[in-house]
Amino acid sequence: MEDILGAQNSIIDYLIVLLIYLLMFLLIRYPKPVVELNFRSNFKFLAIVWIVLMFTGNYLFYKLGIMSFLPWLNNLVHCVGWIGLCLTWLYYASNHRPMWELFIHFSFTSFIVKMSEHQLLGTWSMDSFLGIDHPYAYLTAMSLVDGFYPLISKWLLNYFGKRGKFGLYVEP
């Protein structure tokens, strides 16, 4: 059970994490509460791609020693709820902004979520990361990695959209 929920975690802890995702989602979707018709296939594509890539990638990077272990339920709700739904909606709502601004926005919102998961579930924790001996170095670095979401998403949409794949809409 420890591999699924994590050490000393309960379903209540996960419900609180889901509440934080919900509150972040309400904040993120405020400027654009409905996904426009021309972006729906892009939204579904990005959500599915990111969920699959991150769920498998988090475990693979743990096995390679680059990441700390995320309990399976944490990995699932983080990849589906945060990355698949929230970050994809954030990309939809803000992709017209400058890339430097998006990097900061995505990194900071991810920092809030990862810090919440760290406090509630004890995840996103390593004693040292890249030679930096500070308890939040790893959490901060993983939040900065999420800052690349808009850049990679834009590349994915352009690459597959220009080839006529998945019914993607490429903005002019």
C-alpha cells in the first residue's frame, strides 16, 4: 500500500491535493472558461500526450536515479489532474503570451502545486539535487522543468499539425 499512497498518506490527504488542483483549475480557467472549438483537438492531443509521457517518464526517471519516487496514486493524479488538465488549460489560456513569461508562469504555478504535494504527501523531495544540498533544490528544479511545457507543446502542435496529424489546428 505504501507504493500506491506513499508512506503515512491517506485518501484524505489525496482529497486535499485534489481540492488544491480544483482551486488552481478555477483560477487557470478564469480568463477562458470554455475551450474554443478550433483548439479542442489540440487540447485533447496535448492532454493525452503529456499524461502518457509524464506518467511513464516520472517512473523511468526514478529508476534512473534522476527523480525521487512518486507513489503511484500521486503520479496518476499529478499527471492527469495537474499536467493533463490544468497545465493544458493554462497553455490554452495563455499561449499567445511571450515565451519567457510563459516559462515563469508555468514554473511558478507548478511550484505551488509541487510544494502543496510536498507538504501534504511528502513527495517531490530529495536531500541533494545537482550538487545543491538544500531540501527545496529538487522541488524547485522540477518546477522549472514544467516551465518548458509551453515551448514543447508549441513544438508538438506545429510538428504534428503541419503534417495533418490528429486534426490539430496550427495557428497562423
